[in-house]
Amino acid sequence: MTLRSATLIMCLLDATGWAVIAFAMLHSGSDPATSGLDEAAGYTVTALLLITAAPALALVVLGRAPKTALTLALAFPVVFTALFIATIRVFA
């Protein structure tokens, strides 16, 4: 498996994860008191995808910097997990 194909697969997984999480957060039927937090989480995940996975996909399509592209594609789940754990620690 080449770096290019690994990065493409990772970008697809990132986009799938983003779609599931953003849809769940932006269309949640939670209590009105916490709906703002859900909406903020949806926007944060969207921004994270645009900062990490979108440039990775662009680099792969252009055939430039394969290691950087893979690093950016892997950054989405790592940063999301770190933010998730930080949120749990703050609110728990």
C-alpha cells in the first residue's frame, strides 16, 4: 500500500466520521439548555475537518508531499480524540 492510497483511505474515513458526528451534533434533539453545546461541537468538528483532512486530500490529489498529507489525514482523529477527552474531563 502506497502513501497515496493510505492517505485517500484515511481521508475517506475522516469524512465519514465527520458526517456521523456533525449530523449527530447539529441535528440532536437534546435539551434546549445544552443544544448550544451540541451545535458548537458540530461546528468545531467541521472546522477541524477543514483544517486537517481537506488540505490532506488536496495534497494527495495534486501528488505533492505524501508524508505531510498522511500526517494531516491522521491529525483529524487524533485531535478529535484529544478534544473529546478534554471535554469529558471538563464536564465530568
